[in-house]
Amino acid sequence: MPIDKHFLTMVGIGDIVVYKMLPKDLPVDPDKEWRGKILRIHLDEPRIMDCLYVESLEKDETGMTEIVYLHQIIRKEIADD
């Protein structure tokens, strides 16, 4: 399922998303799926592309933050209750 603007209306601060790195970031493994906790959601804001600001949940990357664009997102992770 392609991720679109509607997806951003269905996620919230604190949710976890799975995404891939951009090719310009030269990932060692371009197919690796990364996990991040949403800190901020930018949707329909002037002069800002629709995106998420996430904190990495990956080992050795914890606490690092980055911008994740819609085309990078694979899915929302379902929390285990």
C-alpha cells in the first residue's frame, strides 16, 4: 500500500514507523528497514514538505533524530499490548 497524506492523519506523536533510508544518505544496506518514534508531524505546513520528524529506535542510533518523507515510509508498527 503506498503511503500518502492520509497516512499522516492516522499516526500520532509517539507512534512507531518503519522506513528506509534515502539513497542520498548512502546506506550500507539500502533494503534495511529502520524504526523511529514520531516526535513531530508536518502536514500541509507552508514551505515544508509533508514529513515526520522521528527519533531512531535502532541499536547504536538511539536518540538520533531525522526527517522521514512519505516515500520512505513502509508502514506503521503495531504495538504489542
